[in-house]
Amino acid sequence: MSVSRGAAATRGAPDDRPQVLQAPGPLADGEDRRELHGRAREAARRRRAAAARLALNLDETIRERTGRGWEEWFDLLDEWGAADKSHREIARWLAEQQGIHPLAWNAQAIAGSYERTRRGRQVGEHEDGFSITASKTVAVPVERLYDAFVDASLRERWLPDADLRERTATKPRSARFDWGDDGTRVHVTFAPKGEAKSVAAVSHVRLADGAEAERMKAFWRERVAGLKEVLEA
């Protein structure tokens, strides 16, 4: 299952927390401060260049997937009035523009990146708490993948002891659940990838804080890997 500011919100993007620069230690023999400062400037230049390359690669990725780059999407959202909208409203609007489900990766990635860029939120943070995502492609038809989540007896094979209570479900496209008694929820979307493969995208929302988000992110990544093993065995 996706917790950087701006465009680095896409899945697999590295942590973008500010780097802490260490104070220079004692000068070595024959070393002057000009040389030391020169090395520091060169290191900073390399970091800026690496960040620029990362931003370019991420922009190319979202452009390939959606036909627009980050700033193009952000400008469209600004014109639409997204600054005053909730995360859910933003995702729904983006989904309408692309003809996809609001929980699909493209909509969630753009909405999350917009909020981090324009509102200064932490990765995975929304109005109602933190959220994480995990997805997995499995070599089974989409109907079987859907049943593995919705059918409690099948779910027990890969998600034992989980307290999931179904809220709504649309076979074989999506399902929503309450998770335990902590007020969090699990949303799952399903999509076919040909006749013999399909992908499940899990979102766990309303998490209390970043630490809980990290814990559940690791949990869901492990569990969807287990799901794949069970269904493909």
C-alpha cells in the first residue's frame, strides 16, 4: 500500500525532509576555510541538481500517466477553486477530468501533492487525519480479487483476525469498510489488467498521526503481498 512535499508525493518517491547540515569540524593540516567553504558549496550544488532531476523525472511520470505535468494540474485546480475544497472534493473533480474512480492513484496523487504544495501539509495528511495506500497486481480475474476482500471466509486466508465491516461495495469495482473501533476506514478499488490479471488499490484513511500511518503502511504492504501469494498458489 502510498507517507514529501510537492511533486514527490508519487508512489516510491524518496523522503524529502530537509537535510541537516553538520557544523564543520576542526580544520585539517594545510586546509584553509576557503577550501572548506568551496567543498560545502559544491555539495549544496550537487544536492540541488539531484533534486531538480528528481522533480523532472516525477513530472515526466505524471505527464505520461495523465497528459499534464504537476504545475499544469495545480494551475487548473487553482482556477477551479481547489484552495477552498476538501481532499474528497478535489479527488472527485480530478477523477471527473480523467474519467477514473476518485480513489484511483492518479486522482489521489495529484490531490495529495496539491495539498502539500499549496497548504503545507505533511505527506498523507488530510482534513480528517492521515492516509496511506498500498496496491498489488495479482494474476487472477478481477472478480476473484474482489471476492478475496469482500467474502469474509476468503479474506481470512490472507487477512486473519482483521475486524473489517463492510459499508458499501460495488462488484467488481470497489468496496469500503470500517476498520475495528478506532474510526478509521479501508477503501479498496479493483481494476482488470486483461483477462487473467487485476490490481487492488487499498487506502486506509482517518489514521491518527504520521507514526500510525507508517505502521499501517508497512502492515498493508505485507498483507497485499500475502494476498498475492494465496491467490496465485
